[in-house]
Amino acid sequence: DTGVSQDPRHKITKRGQNVTFRCDPISEHNRLYWYRQTLGQGPEFLTYFQNEAQLEKSRLLSDRFSAERPKGSFSTLEIQRTEQGDSAMYLCASSPGTGGSNEQFFGPGTRLTVL
Amino acid sequence: AQSVTQPDIHITVSEGASLELRCNYSYGATPYLFWYVQSPGQGLQLLLKYFSGDTLVQGIKGFEAEFKRSQSSFNLRKPSVHWSDAAEYFCAVGEGTGGFKTIFGAGTRLFVKA
């Protein structure tokens, strides 16, 4: 399977704990995105990487959230001191980043439940 | 700020009937427009996209969409719906160079009845 993969698929944690999610994009894609999706809503843009550079962060991404893509391949999204409002599906996507288009390929998501 | 509106939270159509899902966007320049589908337990899949050129675009699974600049719309259509089309459909607009930052609508859930 050469699609976008995310790990873990499900995470249950207690309020106040830290969690980290991993995303492996399609290998030749140099753009990587993180989104958050809550029930009944469309995905909300969180942040975007071009290779290892984080080029934009949404205002939704509070100081408790940090994302990295150290070698321009896989990425991690860490949430510190989780709150119940962080419960959501966290989606990762990647795109080639060349040409005029930006077709994003999405992973299956990591569902976070904060108790 | 850019935004996407999908006026219908859910739609029910009979199998074999035609389908139109509405999408309106707010964007100052020529937008990059997308329709994605999300089935239960599945990731988002791109159905079709518009960047320029012919305003009627064809996608996968028999879907098409028409870009109407005057109406700021990008409605999704299918002439004959199959039961397997039941899913959540998201319209999205891309902003930034190459449309890298994608703004999604709230989605329309499609129910298909036999």
C-alpha cells in the first residue's frame, strides 16, 4: 500500500496527558498537511509543511499543539496537556507540491478521545 | 476570509435518481475547487477538481461538477445514483499558491433509498 498512513488509528487518553500522532505521506510527496475534523464538520486546516519547513499554522493550533517534519518525510503532531475539546479525528494529507494543482491524498485519520 | 457553504446538511435520493449537491464559495481570485467523498470508516477521496479551463469537470465514479463564477458555485452532479454512493460529500476551496491551504465546507450527507 503506497497511500498515506497514520498511526495510531485510535487513541484514548486522560485529560492532561500528552499524545503524539505520526503520519507517513506518499513517498514522493513533498507537501504534508494536518487537519482536524469534529463530528458533523468538515476538516479544518491546522498546518502545512513543504519538505521540512512548516510554512503555515492555523490560529486553531494553540501553543499546546506542535508539529514537526524533521527530515521532510514523516511528520508528527503532538498535543500537550490534552483537553476534552481536543477530541476529534486528526487527518494527515500529502500532495506532490509541483505543477499547478494541489490534489491532496488523505490518510485514514487518528481518532482521539480525551476522557 | 475564504469560506465554503454547503446549504444541505443531508439529502435523500432514490437509487437511480439524479443527484445535485450544492456548494457556494467565497474567494477573491480564481479558486481551486474540489469535491471529496468520505465513506464511513474511510479516508477522504478526491472526486474531482477545478483549476481553470472548461467549467464542466468530470470526476471519478460518474460524478461531474460545474464551476459558475457568476454564482460562486461549484455544484456536484450525478445522473443516476447507486446505493454505494451513500456517504458524506465535502466541497472545498484551495487558497495560496497552488491552493495548498484547503478550506472545507461542513459537508452534505447523502442517503440513498431503494
